[in-house]
Amino acid sequence: MSGVDSALLNNSTSGTTAAANSAASSDRMNDLTTSDFIKMMVAELQNQDPMDPMSNTEMLSQISQMRQITSNDKLSAGIDSLMQGEALTTASSLIGKTVTGVDSLGEKITGKVDKVTIESGGIAKLHVGNSIIDITSITTISGV
């Protein structure tokens, strides 16, 4: 077996192994980045059949898909940032107001909101005295 045949066999085998691992964990597909997509495209180009290469149309289609993925990533990041800002704005408007809600231990808490924090994932937390209430757990809001 020549060096080229061996390299193609190794790449084919590792590609098959990667595909099997990917199938075993469908969540991994959601974690693919633009960089991962480019690596797969380069590997595809390097290992294509020289007698039947990828057409220009297929190449342009894949480049278009890369651009779309990049655009979607940027849009998603922008929406996440916007949602976090909205959560902070909404929660900060409750500072100084009296709220009733349920804390993480399931206890009913009533009191004045002293401060607001945003946790990972953009979840707004209201600090009422020594208690912390998730903004989604608020049942009543009253003025000062």
C-alpha cells in the first residue's frame, strides 16, 4: 500500500470513528463552530476523489453555508446580549419596590428589593434582605 493510500485509509478510518462518536452523542452536533465546519470542509477537499472532484456549485454551496452559520452565531450572540440587558433593565426597575416571591428553598419571601444581580445564562436575581429570589418567582409587586 502506498503512502497516499495509507494516508487516505487513516483519514477514512478516523472519519468513520468520528462519525460513530458523533452519532453516539447527538448533542455534539449543536456544539459545532464555524471553525469546526471549516476543518471538515478542508478535510473533505483534501480527501476527495481526484477523478471526481467537488464541483464549483458544491463548493459555493458549502461556503454559503459557512457564511450562514457565522451569521447565525453572531445573531445568536447579539440576541443573548440583548436578553441579558433586558433582564437587567426589568429587574433593576424593581429596586426599592416591595415584592413577594418564592426563594430557592421554596419559602415565601416579602420585602423590599435591595439590589439585583444577573447570573450566568442571563437570569436576574433580586436580593430581598438576606434572601435571593429569581425574577421569574415573583408573584406580587407593589410600590415603595
